[in-house]
Amino acid sequence: MKVQLDKTFPMPGSPAIAWQFLQDVEAVAGCMPGAQLTERVDENHHKGTVTVKIGPATMSFRGEVEVEDIDQTTQTLRLLGKGTDSTGNSGVSMSLQARIEAVDGGLSQLVGSSEVSVSGKAAAFGGRMMDSVADKILLQFADNFAAEVAALQDPGSVKTDTGDGKKAPRATELNALALAWAVFKDWLRGLFGKKKA
């Protein structure tokens, strides 16, 4: 099963600052809820894990991320990721293209396009639920990404120090309760929408 995602998110910083952050693959991965890079194989290859809740199931995927291209001219990053869950019953692959565009007021926006292919047990949940889950994950990712861009744009405006010289941890875990509620609402909307038709 394939899911196509095309999203645009406003950023609270200049194109130069947003592009600077987008090129830091390890930092960008840290913005993805439930994701963690565990090993840097070389400049363009990383190993990592992703944990996500889909319906009643929580799945942990272990895999690889490859940086296919970083285009300075168009400020575009292309990634390819693939992995399998801990039981070997599900597989996932993702191609992602993200670019930074300038907007009015000296600010920027993050434009992303990705195709996610899911096989095995995870595919059994269906496209509607996968779309809903993916949307909520991307919204949390965009919020985390924007917070990092804002901190780079104006380091004094974002309080990240805990008082002991350490940076406060950014919330990158997937908000499972909010996600479950959103999926439930989508399911109800679909259920009642069919009855009215």
C-alpha cells in the first residue's frame, strides 16, 4: 500500500536559516516523533529506529536512511529510508523531497513531498488510517522543525536552558493520545458521512 503526502509548512525564520537547519540530517531526524538515528555509517548513510502507533498496534521499525541529494541551488534535500519492524512482519520504505522556499516578509516555508510504501501487517490498517496517522506525525514534525528554526533565527527569544547549563529536551515523542483522538474523529466522520450519503 502506498501513501502520497504533499505538505507545506510556514517557518518562523529566513530561507537561509531554515536551509541551514534542513541540511543537518541528524537534527532534522530528531524533529520526527518517535524517530532516532542510532548510527552514522558515513556522510550520506545512517541507521535508526522509528516507533509509531497505528490503530491498536505500536510498531517499531529498524532501518536505514540515505541522503540521496542536497541541492544548494534549489535548497532541496532528498532522502530515501527503508526498514522492517522488530517481528519482520511489516516493512516500510519512504522517499522524501523537502525544500525551503522564500515567502513575503523575509520568512520561509518548508515544502515536502513524500511517498510511503507499507507492506505486511502495517498495510492491513488501510489507507484512510495511514493518511490520518501520517498527517498527525507531520504536524508534530513541523512544529518541532519550526521551533528549531526559530531558535536559530533568534537564539535569545527561545528559552532552552534549564538553569544548570543544559538544554531543555525537546518533546519529540509522538503524542499518542492526541493522535488516537484524531484517528477516532476521522473514523466517526467517515462512518456518519457514509450514512448520510
